[in-house]
Amino acid sequence: MNGWADGIQSAIQYIEDNLTEEIEIEDIASKAYVSAFYFQKIFSVLCGLTVGEYIRNRRLTLAAEEL
């Protein structure tokens, strides 16, 4: 990994690939090679929202597209 941004990008790609499935924070954090605790803090700082908010917003976007 070249840095936090690469880890976050890998985690976001994992979320996108599994958006319609049950996603555990531990699985997401493992893609960024950090603990779930630190991943959530890093994600919030870099992205401006929590992991849960990001997932919820993406799922709502998918649902809106289907309408």
C-alpha cells in the first residue's frame, strides 16, 4: 500500500462490489490493512462521513436508480 488513500480506495471498491450484500466493518477494514476501529476513524476524516452513512447513501442511490 502506498498510503491511507490507497487503503481507503481498496475498501471503497470492496463496498461497491458487495453493496447488495451484508457487509461487516471488519471485512472492509481488512481491505485497508487496519483495524475496524482505526478504519472508521480514518474513513470519517478522509471522506467526511461514516462508513455506515456511505453505505446507506450508496444503497439509496441504487434504489433510486431502479425506480
